[in-house]
Amino acid sequence: SLTPTEITQIISEATLQIAQKFGMTDKARICLVYEEAHSLIPEWNSVATEGDKAATNGTARAILQGRKYGLGCLLITQRTANVTKTILNQCNTVFAMRIFDDTGKEFLSNYLGSEYASKLPSLKERQAIFFGRASSCENPVMIQLNDQSDFRRVFRASKDNNIVE
């Protein structure tokens, strides 16, 4: 039976092979979403077996090679300390939400700076500090993410007005 880490490697490498068939590009074509990334691509000190270490390495290699073929990824985790740094260090854009553990804060302070990292534990629900290539700002920005009820209200209103079909 395969572990989640091994399944992640298989999917990542198969997706890379598909992307390679389309040739190199600087445009995004495919986005893999790694929800609960700390379970799928763990830091080696969090990995129980040698097989999972090899699988994490294979996934990291696929992600790093995939960029030139239009393969990107979205990492979602509550535990940055437990996600392989090989991949985390390649992130172009980060949405950092409330975080309490010192290891995660320390890691993010390398990107945000200590002033912004110190604000992470006091962020409210659905607030984030946003930074990276997807931002037009040079410095990190504190943002309020869409509230689910607001999203539904706007969606229903647009649907009622035939804006969304």
C-alpha cells in the first residue's frame, strides 16, 4: 500500500511528464494543489520512512523542473515547519495567515521581515499578510480575505442579474 507521500510523488511526476509533452513555456499551464502540504511533502525530519524521503525528493524535483514547462503549484499548510524547505524556498507568492509556532514564524520572517512576522500571531480570522511576485507592492501587505457569506451574497446577486451564467 502506498503512503500519501508516495502517491503525491506519482501524481507530481506524471503531471510533469504531461507538461513536458507541451514543451517549454513561460506561461502557466497546470497548477497542482497540495492541500495539507505538510502531510504530502514533509520536511525530512518529519518523515518516518526512507521511502517517504525518496518520494518527497521526487515530488520536489518534479515541482522544480516543472516550472519551465508551465507547471506550478499551490501549497496549503498550517505547519510550514513540517513542509520540505526545498519547495517552500521556491515559493514566488505567499499568503501567510495567523501562525503561532516559532519555527513557522522564524521561517516566514526570512520572507516578511521580523516586523511583519511578529504580527502573524495577532492576525484575525481571514486576514493574511500577502507578498511576492503576484503583488504589485514591494513590501508585504496585510489583506482581508473574502468572507464566505459575502462571496455567496455577491454570487447570488450577480446570478440574479444574469451576470454569471
